Amino acid sequence: MPRRLLAAAVAGTLAVTGLAACRDQPTVAAYVGSVRLTNAQVEQMLGDFAADAPDGPGGDRAKMVSDFVVREVSHRLAQEHGITVPAVDPALLTDVATEMHAKPGSATTLEAESITAYGAIAGLGTPQAPTDADKREIFDALVAAHLATADQYDQYQNGLDAPQVRAALGMRPVLRDALHRYQVSVNPRYQPVGLPVLFVPVQGQNVPLLFVPLLDAPPAVVDAG
């Protein structure tokens, strides 16, 4: 599913703030179960970015870690629920490379795989009506992204109960539970990491508007030996 088809008028992100330390392995960026992404792999992927990339020539390290977690968690959820994750559409790879200002390689492949995998499981949640606090949080993010001004809340609040918002809120508990059950841990140097739910496209970038801090993280897992 092309990234543009995942874009919506509002965005949600599950922030992996407070996840377990990365199993006392400083060379590892993140674990999902026994699968790991190393710091060296992150640095290698950042070499694919052009000088005019939105996040600079070095790219965004936390975004690479986020993509890894999204891909791995989404595949596990899909397997649990008997959902087939389709192969990555070649057109999506092209779109991702253009958007990221990166040459085709590990970074663009990981991004495309994470988008495709999440798209397959994005309907698992039960849509939830936003609370006033949810609406205010989204609106504050709109203001921070310069997509609204602070005095426009009354104009926006009815639109913040859109189906896309409800769907995003419905995925929060699904992802939060998955992060615990699949023993996700992230090196502190990359936190907070965001797991995308929906996006708002602005000038070629997807701006997250809703962050759900995960504060009740499991205890750190320490590898024996």
C-alpha cells in the first residue's frame, strides 16, 4: 500500500517512551523478541540519505529504529491474527526513496516494509471516540507543526472526531500490548521512538500529531553471559 494511501487528515503515533533498556547490549539499537537491529546497521542505513534529506544528510536514527520496530511488531501481529502481509509494491519503494531523499537501499527497503506490514494490521483495533484530552493533544500538535494557530481550537475540535482519529486511538492498546508481549526494547540513545498509526502529509513529510507515552514498561531484560 503506497504511503500516500496511509496518509490521513490526522496522525497518531505510539511513543515507545520508557521501554526496557536494550538488554545491556550497547551495540544494539533495538530488539523485538530475539530479532535485533544493531547500531552499525543504523549507521549503514543513514549513509543512503542525500544532503537535502528532510532530516539532514545523516537522516533520522530514531526513525530507522521506529521502522524496524513497526515492521517486526506488525509481522507478529499479522501472524497471530492469520493476516497475510503482502509483498512490498515496487512503486512504494520508489515513492519512499523520493520522499526520504535517499537512494534505494536498506533504509528505503525498511521504511517500505514497515509501511506495508503496518497497513496489513492497521484494522485490528476497535475504533475509540476521542476524549477531550485526546482532541486537545492532537490540536496542540497541529499548532506545534504550524498547521493551526492556538486560537483555532473551536474550529478544529469537531473534525478531531473523524474516523481516522477513532481508528488511530483504537490501535493504541493493540500496539501497547504487542510491545510488551513481544519483548520490545530500545537503546536509550534512540528514545523516544514512535510507532506510526496514521499521518498528516505536509510538504512531503508525514507529521505525527498524537503521541501516547508508554510509561508502564516491562523490566529490563539482561542477557546472561
